[in-house]
Amino acid sequence: MMTAAISHRWNGLLLTDEPMARHTSWRVGGSADYFYQPTDIDDLGIFLNESDPSLPLTWLGLGSNLLVRDGGVRGIVIHMLSGMKSIELLEETLVRVEVGVPSARVARFCANNNLSGGEFLTGIPGLFGGALSMNAGAFGDETWQIVDSVEMIDRQGNRIQRTANDFTVAYRSVSGPQNEWFVAANIRLKHGSSAESKSRLRKLLEKRNESQPIGTANAGSVFKNPPGDFAARLIESCGLKGARIGDAVVSGKHANFIINKGGASAADIESLIKHIQRVVAEKTGVELKTEVHIIGEATHD
């Protein structure tokens, strides 16, 4: 339960038993015990300070790259989309981005300000906070290539400034101080041409739309690319395009995408993920690792 039972100082919206299917791009997932939508970073700090410290925290953006099991999520889900949306130019080539800003909007902001190096962000389906937390990448570039420093928040609501050197960053992986979470980052770009950057944005979006099942209920790339290969190539080589469990289907357009055709459960999607891993391992010897994060509790009959 929340500790501020009688009165509280936070201004955001606190919901209980909120269905996560409303907030994930796969449109599946059971309910969160508590679901908090802060108004801004200051409000989030107050909420964290006043909430029960024993309750686990889960951070949610656009709900892409995420599978929430049908049994839901215990503790508190913090919804970054509702607040923390500021983006501003601090210096000629330094941009401050809060975690609630969509990655594609960051790409457009940089292009509009004659900055190059952030165009790849247009291909990342989610908020910048998610891109930060997993070193998301697209078109051969990765988020932490442009990170200069970050702002964190701890369970007591304290804000901490850290440099990129405080983190260990690898392919789709970021690790750093425990019990601290990203709320903003300063990214360093290069001087460029707005016209050239916008032209590249258009070309990258065209490339993405041609190769990915845009407009369907999916969570982006399901598996990490193994060293020296591509997950999609391996899955396709095993004849798994179109493989189906319930309404969860491997995309015929891009084999590293799983689509919810309308009635899939999280259990259907997770079962299909495991089926793909098993078949690919049997036929190629490669152990595919998930890029999507799987959280929450399964339901039990």
C-alpha cells in the first residue's frame, strides 16, 4: 500500500489494478497493482519519496520491446509517457532529453537544429528512456554513442548526475549503479545540415517501412542478433515465417517480429518465442537471446 494514506504532496495520477494491455504495443498483459503517471521529474521524486519503499518499481514507456505476462505486475509501474517530455538545446551541439520523449521526436529535434548523428533514433519504436536503458539501436548506430551524461533518480526521489563512464555499455545492454533509474540525458551531436538530416530521416523511415510490419501489434525486434549473423535470417532459414500459436504469428515481412493478430495472450507470444528458440537451436546450434523484456507473472490454471 502507499504510505501517504491520508494526504500526499504528489500531483500525478495513481491508478490501481490498471490493465497493462492498454499500455503495451503487443496489446497484452495483466494488471499492475499500482500505475503512476507523474506530471514531471519533480513530481516523480515526491511520489517515490512518499510511496512504500518495499514495493518494486517497473518503468514503462510506450510499451514496445516489452511482454507483460497475463498475471500482471506486482508493485508500482511508473509510466514515463505521461510526463518527463522536455527536450531542449543546452549548447550548440548538446541536447537535454527527458525519458518521456519519443526517440523519433529526438531525431526530428536534432535535424531541425542543424545537428547530425541522431537520425538513427527515428527507427527506434519507443521512448528515449527505453533506448537509454537498453542501448537501443537502428541502422547500425546505438544510443550510447551519443550519450554525454545522464540524470538519475533513486528510490527516495533524490536526483543524481552521472557521466557515461559510470556505466558498462554493450550491444543492447546497459549496467550501472543499482536502484537508480534514468530520468534524463544530455546527448552530444555534431554540427550538420538540417536539410541533409531531414533527407536522411526520410530515407531511413522508407527503409524501415519497407522491411518491417509497421501498423501491426508488435513489439519490435524480438531477438538480439547473434555475433556475425541476423536473428531474422536464422528464423527464416528454419522455415518459421508464419509460425503461429493462437493469434501470435511470426511476421511474413520480417521474421524477427511477432504479431498479435488480435486475440493473442501473453502466454501465446511467450510460447511462440520459446518455440522459435528451440527450433533455431536444434537446426543451427545458435541460442537466440530475447531483445524484448519479459516481465510479470504468468497465470496458473
